[in-house]
Amino acid sequence: MVAVVISTPLNVVFWSGQTGNVWGDAVFTYLMANDVPIIIASMVDEAVVDIPDKILVSVLSFAIYKNLPKRLTSLYTMKDETESF
């Protein structure tokens, strides 16, 4: 939602409310044709694009992390010992 709130005013100022994404802009066009205010149409446009994107990236990142080899992840575990040179 943070990305939606930050991106919406920028989209309105620089690109007349559109995101440049086919799905989002189709929703934006539909809403504008039905007399929805530009800020609301742009916010919905941005949400249609950003929210699924953030969910997908989070799930993929978690899946990659869980499938990393134990040899690699063990290098980054917290140990009580401090190395000395």
C-alpha cells in the first residue's frame, strides 16, 4: 500500500494518472469512462499492478531463501564467538 500511496500522485502529475501497464491502464480507462475522479482511478490502477507484484516477489523470495543450501546459509548464522586475527 505504501507504493500505491507514493506512486499515485506521481502518476497523476507526470502521466495523467496512468501507470503504463496494460492491466492497470485498462482499469484506469474504465474508471475514468465511468466518471470516477482521476486520483481514485489512478490509485486503483496502481493497486491492480503493485499489490499482486509485491505478493509474488515476496513469495518467490521466500521460496528461494528456503531452498538455499545449508552450506550457504550456515555461513550467515549468528555465533557467540568472535574471530580474532
